[in-house]
Amino acid sequence: MNESSVWPVRVPRRWRLTQEDIYAGVRQSAAEAEPQPESAPPATATVRSEYVAVRDGTRLAVDVWVPRGAKDAMPVVVLFTRYWRAESRDGSTRHFGGNAMAADLWNQAGYIYVVVDLRGTGASFGWRSSEYSEAEFRDYGDVIRWVRGQDWCNGFVATEGGSYSGNVAELASASAPGLVDAVIPRFTDFDSYQSIACPGGIPNLAVLLTWGAITHALDQSNAAALAPAGDAVLARRQPMPVDNAEDLLQSAIAEHTNNFSNFEVAIGIEFADDAVAGAPSRAETSLYAKGDAICAAGTPQFAWASWMDAATADGLISRFLTFEDLPIRALIGSWAHLGFQPGDPFGVQKGIPLDRLVSDCAGFLDDIRSGGEPAPRREIRYYTMGAERWSTTDVWPPHGTRDVTWRLGAGQVLTQSVMPSPFEERFESGPATSGTENRWHTQLGGGAVRYANMNADDNASTYFESEALVSPMEITGHPVVDLRLSLSSTDAALFAYLQLVLSDGTVLCIADGQLRAGFASESEPPPAYVAPGPNRQFRRQEYREAKPGQLLTVKFRLMPTSALAPVGSKIRLTLAGQDVDTFACFPDERPQTICIHHGSRLVLPVNEPDEGGVK
């Protein structure tokens, strides 16, 4: 993939990388990272492993973590993973990593913890025709039935997980209806096209290419590709063999050579209905596509997300609105992906320690076991950044929210004035960037979220700014940008960043969003789910090229947020035509002129309507 003619023109040169190029970057990042201390063996847990055969005969590797000395049957929590349930660094000795630490904590909370390598991954046999394939979907139910049939299970089974494993936790309830008693999906992708692969119809190259390369290395047990140079121990890592079946590990890994290529999908995907590299489209394999089955199962959920983690909060709100009869206790904070690192732009809310996370999740399961469903039955508990306050609502948007319109005006002003002066603001869509620690990059390892201050002085972006607020303003919900613009080309990637400029000049990004201009026309959301604000399905037939100079109305929502703009701060809307360290470029990476016209607006959901104002 080194020849430029092979790559779609939307992929900027900096992203025209081979898998080995990406491995080199991963190795360099690993070498620069602070070394992690070795984890001690769990203090209270013992583990055994075995192969479990699913209905088509594929053998899945399963770890069962049981409290030391336990004799009676106990409730069970199941985690499905595609990132190795466990690893060995010398061929036989178990390395006690994150799953072992979680297992120890779950055991201390009174639950057996079961960890499963999905088919085509880790020490499991089989191969992957896609992510979330129908074969994999059937596996979830087969494993749940196996768990319920064991003498150590007391009949209560829950599923939990973060990211990919969180999606699977929820899907398992649909695969085994009536057999999963509770679900804890954390930081998941409700719509895998819009939530992570191509938000706003723009391919997320940073995640797609890097994740595609990393999963390929893991599935082939090629740890050396990801280990820092000279680290022979990490280079020898491999999936932990199943007890008394060490001789089967290489046979299992050999079957993974038939796996489809996430890397090829990353290069080829453009529209939601694209089927690339033999895999089904994102529209077919997204979580929402199983919405009817999930709702029919009726399994109570404790769902986690973050305002600053990709589109996890956006997806959680859509899940809450769509699954209107499902018992859901939702929690939205301001963490990085998976919650262990901070994402709060104000720097106040910290990451969640693993013991606190497990304790909160175990408390939810305890409630289910004692009462049958969460109480209250449906709620969203959310954190307001800048206010350091948690609030609870049973509706979305919360009661008391109203839309406040800010108009883009001459002199790059943002004003609530009804009749701003006519204007045109032109800028060149050069190589702007929000950095390599934004809400999307955190998906690659859960690192802290930090946005680069978009530099409007280089003419690669532009911004509109309010006067200083004379009273605090809480923004809670989905901000919407409603632009009148023209392009010097036939298409563009449009990026919007909602920022607060504090009185000391510090710039904080509290929400952002994007849209490919070829999807300027709105459509109904996919019928399987409800989404707030302007919607598109991003299917190939809906795309329309623009005519250079044509006046377009482009209206799109930003990621949801909850933040308090303090007295003396200013509201800033930054607009760009590229975010080159993360996304593809349209129609290509050459700069073009974007002109913002009179009539453009920013609509903010203000939750305390009587407390916002400007000088």
C-alpha cells in the first residue's frame, strides 16, 4: 500500500502507511510510555481454563475465576474480549494483567468472573468474517447457556465490558434472551459508522488504520510487531494457552490466518452501506441493528459513557431515547475511553480507579438480584464540567433546557443580536489539527483527552467569538451549527469546535463535531434508532457533490456536552476544513477556500435559561 495510486485521494499522505509503518509507531509510543509495574497474582481468586465448543464446533478459550475456597454456587459475570483473555510471556506462565485484577475485584464482591476469547482471537479457534458477525453473535448465547449449566453458577448471569466488549455485553442479552439478568456496557459504539468509523461521514483514519493494524497483529499472535525495540520479554508474548491444552495453541492461531482484514476495511470504507473486504457494512453490524432483539430481551442495563470519549455519550443518549421501555441506568462523566484516565477539559474530574468501577457495577447487580430491576427504572446521571456537579434526569434533554441562538457576524463575532450585519468570512482549509490526544485518539488506549488549541492565525481555520459572559451559562445537550457556506471545490470535510475562552486566555474544547459537505441534505435517522438533532444515514445514494461557489445550508449537531461557562469567559466557535491528524480530507488534502455567509448560526442548549448573558 505504498503506491499513492492505490490509496483513495481522501487519505492524506501522512496516513498512507503500511501495517509495518503503524507497528513502528506503536513500538515507539510503547518505548516512550512509563513502564507499568508487574501485577501481583490475585489475592483472593483462583483461575482455571478450558475450551467450550459452540454450536458449529468452534472451540472458544474460557477462563473461570472463582474466589479462593468457594464451595457454593455463585452469581456470574461474563466478559467477552477480542484482545486476549490472558497472556503468557514465557509460553506457559500466566501474566496477571487487567482481566486478572478485575477478576480479583469481582470475586471479592461475591461474583465468579468468566473471560472468553472471541472466535478467531486469543487462544480460541475459528476465524473472523467481520466484527460482530452472525456466527460470533450466536457464540454469545452458546457461552451464556454453558455458564448457566455449570454447577458453580447459581442461576444469575450478567455480562459486562468496555468498548468492543461492552458492545458484546449488550448483544449477548439479545443472543440469549431471558438468560442474561443484567448488562453493564461501558463506553460503547451504538452506531459503529457514525460513532467511531466515520463520524459525520468522514473516515476516522487515526482509529481505523491503527486499530486495523493492531488487531491483525493480535489475531496472528505477532506480539513482536507491537513490543518496544529490545524488549525481548514483551516480544515473546502470546495468548495464554488453555489448561492441559498447550499443544493446541498454535493450531488455534493458525485458523486466525483466515480472518478478514480490518486494515483493508479502514482503507476502503466511505459510506455506511459499504461492504469492504468481504465484511458486511457498518449499517448491518452496528449495535442498533439488533435493537428489536435487545428490547425484546428487556435486560436491565447500567450503561457508562463520557462527554469527551468519541461518540459514546451521543450513542448512550440515542440508546436511552430508542429503548424507551428498557430499564436503563445511564452514567455520563468526562473521562477518557474506558474511564481510567481524565477527559475533563477543566482538569477537575479524574479517572476512575478500577476498584471503584467494579464496586459501582457490583452494587448495580446487587440491586438487580434483590429487586429485579434498577430503581429508579430509567435515569441518566451526568456530570457538568466546570460546575463539578452531578445531576439526574429521567428525560433527555433535561427539564428546563431551551435553545439559545448565537449568530455568526462580521468581524468574527458571535452574538445573540437579531440583526447582525451582513458578512462573508473566507479561510483556506489547510492542515489544521485538534492534536493527537483528542476524543478519537483516546479510543486507541484510553489515554487522557487533551485538545490542541486550533491556531486561527495560520488561516487554516477561522473562529467566531462572543463577548465576555456576565453570568454563568450551563450548556447541556447537543449544540447545533447551522451554516450558510460555499466551497471552491465539490466537497469538503467541515469541522466545528465549541470552545470556552477563560478570562486568563485559556481555551477549552467542550464539544466538537463534523460533517462531510456532500451530506448537506438532512435525512431521517436509521429507523432502528432515535437521534437528537439533524440526521443523515450516510448511505452512498444520499451523497451529492456541490458546485463550486454554490450556497449551501449545512446543519449538523456536535457531540453532546454538559459544561458550565463561567463569568468572564467567552463562547468561541472554531471552524476548519481539515483535522489532518485524525480524519480523511475531502475531496483531497489540497487546500480550498471555504466562505462562511450571513445567516450562519450556533444553537446552544442552555439548561439554566435565566443565567446566561453577555455584556
